[in-house]
Amino acid sequence: MSKQKQKQRKFLETCFDHYFAKKEKRIPRCIHYEKCGGCSLQNIKYEDQLDAKLHAFRKLIAHDHADCLFDKVRIDMIPSPHEYQYRQKMSFVFANNRAGLREKGTNRFVTELSECPIARSRSIQAFLRAKTLAREFNLQPYSYRKQEGYLRYFVSRETRAGEVLLSLLTFSTDHSQEIESIAKTILSEKSADSVYWQVQPSLSDVSFGKPVMYWGKPYIYETILDLTFHICPDTFFQANTDIAEIAFQKIIDWGEYPDYALDLYCGTSVIGILLSEYAGFVDGVESMPENIELAHKNLNHNAINNVRIYKDTVERFLKFYDGTPEYIVLNPPRIGIGEETAEKICLLNARKLAYLSCNPLTLLDDIKILSKRYAVHECYVFDMFPNTKHFETLVLLAAKLF
């Protein structure tokens, strides 16, 4: 992270701290709140959390000298339909003989969890049962300090319909019988519908790896705006499905039935498929093979024939792209789209853009460049992660008239 981004992040933290210093506190719902780093705002009333996020984003706009881009725009705060049990995915670490989430302010220690109010109910129960079984089989936790051990993460995913996929991430392919016993027990007890075994032999602290085997269902399914999407261990899917659905609807509405749309950083093509019902044709661009594979399954499952997926990075794709999209949807990772991509998008002369961002710092950098060709018309702050300081922002832009 650059020094400028560090300063911006520090400024954002200061905005929150100053705002909450004047607010009345409440009793946290979770018994682990004081130690666990999974949530930082459970002691703040929900309406104050929403006000703080909107306040922080506005302050960041002013601090980043982007006032002129938003001066005629109303910025709306969209609350999560659920303050608790909203997370579709949870990554529980197994280290230092503890299974749970990192402690506040450090990656060195883990808080042993017996509950987690932000996780969906069946998902947390699958994790709790799995960690008990892992200890019964004497599977050793992985030590990131000593770089030794075996079991690294329990990753649980739960759809709104209650389907659960549990992934066990290990350092090696050892203890296959024990892993299979855990998986079959979890399934027989109906704690989960699918159990995956993944392996990550690198020294990096990541919660994903190469699938070795699965038991039960190969996928679980989430329904968004009446269409159905596959979910598996390593592919991207929005953490808060309820509020993501609201954001997706706004993206669809802003497009106004384009003949041709471009869906950049399309992931498993959720937005592209939803948009396809209102567009003549949609091209999606995605670089991760796992996402592309699932995107094609989603297309086939929903009988979509007007969406095409390109396997490429957005940067490389745009270097050779000569299409004329009416509508462009951007949903990049935290690093944003960057100057080169933003400049290229300006040259495409699309009528409208939709930019959904999980990082307000890079969003504002990108909007400054896009403003050469586009004006901000609508802006929404989505509380994608209640009880934390994180939020997502959707900016809807239209081409300027010259």
C-alpha cells in the first residue's frame, strides 16, 4: 500500500473514531466481542453505524478533493436488511490450538469462538461441529509463526435458503481417512450439504487452496432476482446477498435496456446474467479460471444465450478491444481499475457506467479519471458489512455532453 493510501486509510479511521466518540454505546450481542477482530462496531447502535459510514465517505470525498464530482449528487445510505446473520461466507482460522477469528489488532492470535452473530446460523454450527471433530481426530492446527502443522482453515458458506458448504483447508494431503470421516459425519448429521477438502502447501496465509475431494453436493445454490447461481469454495460471491441484490437491481435499472453491455471483472457472471434479461448482448471479462468455469455453469443453468465470457485480464482485454458498448459495469477488486483502464474506458464512449466498489479509496481515484468523460449522477453507500467499518459504494455515471 502506498503512503498516500495509508494516509487516506488513517483519515478514514479517524473519521469513524471522532464520530463514535460522541455516541452512546450499547451492549454487544456477541460474548467474544472484546477480543474477536471479526466485528468492531457491535457496541454501536445500528442507526449510528449507518450515519458514521455515510459521514466517513463524505469526509473522504472532501479530503480527497473530489467535492466537485459529487457536489450536485445526493449520496444515499442503504442499510442491510439484516444486521446479524448476514454473512454468506466465513473463514475461520485454526492456529495456536484455537479455532475462530483473529484477535482485534493482530494477526498473531486467534479468538476461540463458540458463537458468531454475523454468520448465518447453520453455517456457524457446521464450523463448530467440524472443529470438535478435528480435535477428536487429533488434527494439528497450522502454526503461521513456526510454519508447521496441518489444518489451516474451516471456510463455511450458507445461502439464504439454508444450504451449507463447508471447506477444510489443510497444508498437505496427509490424514485423508480422518478428513473423510469428518466430512461423512458432518453430512450424516446434516450439519452441511457439501464438504470440500482443499490443500494449500504455500507459506502464505490464505483461506483457499486446490480442491482434493468433496462429499455431498458439488455446489450449493443462491437465488438472486429469481435467477439461480452456483457457489463453490473458491469462487467469488457477495458476502451479504440481501443487500447485493439491492445493488444489482440499481445497476440493472441504470442500464435502461442497452443493446450491448460490457461487464468487466465479471466473476461468475452474476451481474452479467441478471443484466442479460434487459440487454441485447453482454460481454463479460474475467481472469480467474475458477470463476470462468462457474460462470459458464451459471449461463447453462439459467439458459442464458446472450452472454459471452472472455478469459483475460481487463487491462489486456481493453488493449485490443474495439467494441462500442452502450453500458459498462465495473466491479473490480480492492485495487480498483487504475489509470490505464480508466483512460481506455473513457475512450469507449459508452452512454452509461456503473461502478460497484468495495474500496472507497481506489474508487475516488478512478472516478477522478473517469470524470474526464463522465459525470456522477447517483451514488449509494451500501452497508454490506454491518457491525464493521467496511462498506461498499455504487456510483452511477453518464456521459457528459460536449
